Amino acid sequence: QVQLVESGGGLVQPGGSLRLSCAASGSIFSINTMGWYRQAPGKQRELVAAIGFGGRTNYVDSVKGRFTISRDNAKNTVYLQMNSLKPEDTAVYYCKLMVPGRDYWGQGTQVTVSS
């Protein structure tokens, strides 16, 4: 059984920063990819950023230069540092763990960017 627990969401003003964390526990295959997705009201869930076990990253164009994904393999934890936040970043952010043949999702954490 694998569990993903997210934290760090909240309300922030435009231009502000937040740091999301996602800790994975349980029987985790050592070679995996972890990622952050988001879903805004009325929109489809989209990939925000992902990071492979070796540290290779990819980002959606809209967050490049503002968000940074990182991971601590010893702690099975992935982070998303979000800077220069915009109102359009408002969404529920979900953590995803990808191993061969299976994906696991966290419960989501709300990020609201508003003045």
C-alpha cells in the first residue's frame, strides 16, 4: 500500500511564494518518477512539473522560470517551490508517483492566489 501526503497549500497574494511537499510511504519501487499536477475549476487536470529518480525535470511552459521541482530520495519526498505566483495558478495541486505499471495520487492541496 502506497500513500502520498501533500502539504503546503494555502492562500497567497499575487507575486508571493509557496512550497508544496509530498511524502510517499509504503512499498515504493525505488526507480520512480514523481510529479505535480493541478486542476482548476472547470478545467482538466494538467501536469505542472515532474522529476525522475535521477533528477531529470520537465515543466509546463506556463510555470517555467517560476516553479522548481525537487526531490529527496532518502525521504521519498518531492517538493514544488512556487514563486511569482499568479491568479491563474489557483487550483488544487496533486502529487503523483509513477512506477512501472502503476500510478498513485495524493489527496490534493488547494492553492489560491488572490489579493
